[in-house]
Amino acid sequence: MFDYHVHTLFSEDSTASMESQCEAAIARGIRQIAFTEHEDYNPKDPTSFYFKHADYMAELQRCRALFAGRLIIRAGIEVSEPHRFPDLCDPVLAAYEWDFVLGSLHWLSKDVNTYWPEFFEHTGDWRRSMQLYFEEAVRLVETGDFDVLAHIDYPTRYNRELIVGEYDIRDFESEVREILRAVVACGKGIEINTNPMRSGRQPNPADAVIHWYREMGGEILTIGTDSHTPSHTGLHMPEAVQIARAAGFTHLATFERRNLTLVPIE
Ligand SMILES: [Zn+2]
Ligand SMILES: [Zn+2]
């Protein structure tokens, strides 16, 4: 089991030490962990320019030595909208030995954060807002520099009271398949983000999408908890592995220095 989406205090929205996250991962049977800290450039985002890369790399080296033989630790980064900020993002990706880069769409545009109620409200129709999100995700995949697309239907985690009726990602099949087509064509991957499973919901994205992805030739799949605190690290991993297996995946993706290795699911 590999947790490929974990935050520590190097992200603005976490207070967890890297060491405590490593201990939690080992306790839950995780063998490989990627610390994917927030890298944001949108001037309105509180996390923008918060991530101190050199300090992170030093702490990562310390933890690698401390947990040697028990846990493989990957140097990751979760870049928000890398397609909009290549001039800022490219030098960061070139300056350090990153193992794994997650690409995320947290801001629909420079003014609309998908975490805010405004995201659903600004179009007057939450379904329209989701369509715009999925369309922007295609642009992100086609032009952003990253390895795996994070949490495909991320905005549905928040402000659920503004979703009128049921949210079912299958209602957006054509939009989501456009994203998956771009992911496969660009040699990138997607993740099963287990964060919503902690609230009894389907992961981001739900199992139907993992099936579509496999059907369309998708091979690069990671699983991540998006944990910001040790009590969430490694949670719901067995269920997520089961979703991958049921969709026809026999391997999960791992990355070292941004090179892909597919590891058989045991
Ligand atoms: Zn994210
Ligand atoms: Zn995250």
C-alpha cells in the first residue's frame, strides 16, 4: 500500500510533522509515502509561496535516514494550476530532485476558488460550475507539467448544501471522459483520492471513473489520502485498492525522480 498524497507542516494548512506522518504511515501498513506539499502561485491564495523547498528537502533526508528499511519516502509536490504559472513553476520543478508531481485545479480562475461557495454560485447553476471545472481540467492536463492529476471532482467535497439534488459523477460522463482522454494521450495519470471516504462518501473520483479510465487505456493510477494530519494517513487504503482491482488494474504507479514504475497489486 502506497499513500501518494500526504501533507505536512510544509503546507500552509497542516501542522503535522513529517516524522509523525511517517510513524502513522508505518502503523497503518503503508510501505511507500509521497509528501505532496502545496505549491500555489495565485496571489489570492493564503498558501501561495508558503512552501520552503530547501527546508523540506533537508527534513525529507532526515526522515529517510530515520525510517530507512521501514518506509520509502518520495519527494512530492502538489502544484496548483501549473498550466497558468509555468514561469513560476518550471524553475521550482527544475531546482530540486522531485520524485512525484501532482497537478491540481483548486482555482477555477484567478478569482474563483473552488473551495468557496462562490464557485457553485457564480454561474447560478452548480452543474454549470462543475462543467467549467472539468473543461479547465482538460487544459490543465494538456499544458501543465505534472505526473498525476489530483482529485478530479475536487469542488464537490465542499459546500454540499449548494448542490441541488444528487451529485453523481456519472451525470458528467462526457466531460470527465474528455479529461481521461487527455490524461492518457499526455502519458499522465490520475489518483483515487480517499479524502471523502472519511465522511462516508465515494472517493474523488468515484469508482465509475476508474472503470472508464481503465477502459480508455489508462494505466497510471496512484492512491492518496490527502491527509493533513497523522490520524488520516493511510486511511481507507484497502477499499481504494479494491476499487482499482475491480476496475481491472493489476498495478499501481510509483515514481522516483519522476520516472514511473508500475508495481503489482498484491
Ligand atoms: Zn488538492
Ligand atoms: Zn492535497
